[in-house]
Amino acid sequence: MYSDIVKNHFANPRNVKEIPGATAVAEADNPVCGDIMKIFVNVVDGVFCDVGVKTRGCPAAVAAGSVLSEMLIDLPVAEAVRIETRVVDRALGGLPRNKQHATDLAVDALRAVIHQFQSERLP
């Protein structure tokens, strides 16, 4: 059912942490299944230098948050805005159709934290 990548990220999720004093923090949820993902980021000179993710949900959601966190570290915010669900799905080695909501959740959380970061910088 799940790829070895998904199994690995679920069993050993990366960057599971809160970042005190984070540059931006945002949360996304899926009201249908109840999954919740919260992302904490530190951005320096327009680049994600630290990322923390806390996910409450199914194995696919935990894995999606974990793989997304790895993708973001050292990535410019300007490039992160182009990450789509298919990119996260590909990084996970593919998810079953009934678990695609996990990549949607990860990208929704990413977009929310980028929005939060950009909103904080408005004059």
C-alpha cells in the first residue's frame, strides 16, 4: 500500500519540533479526516534555514509533513511557492489515491506559512 519512502518517513519523521521564536508559524487541517499539520519556519535572507513540523494524522500525513520539511531546508521562499501536491507525492514515491489528502494538507500548510511570512513583511 505505502512506498518504502512513506514507511520510512512515518517510522522516522524528520524535523518534528516547534521552533521557539520562529519567523512564521501556520497550521492547516483537513476537516473531513481530522488531520492537522503545523509548520514552524525560520527564514534568513529569503531562504528557509530551519523547519519544524508537527502533524496529527494518518501515516501518509505524517510522512508528507516529514518529506516536505526536508524539501524546504535551504530552499528560497520564492522557489517554495511553486511546490505543488504532485511534487510532494513524487517525493514520497506515490500515495494511494485515497491518501492524496495528505499531500494536499502538506501543501496547504506550506502555503499558509508562506502567506504568514509574507504578511509579516508587509509595510
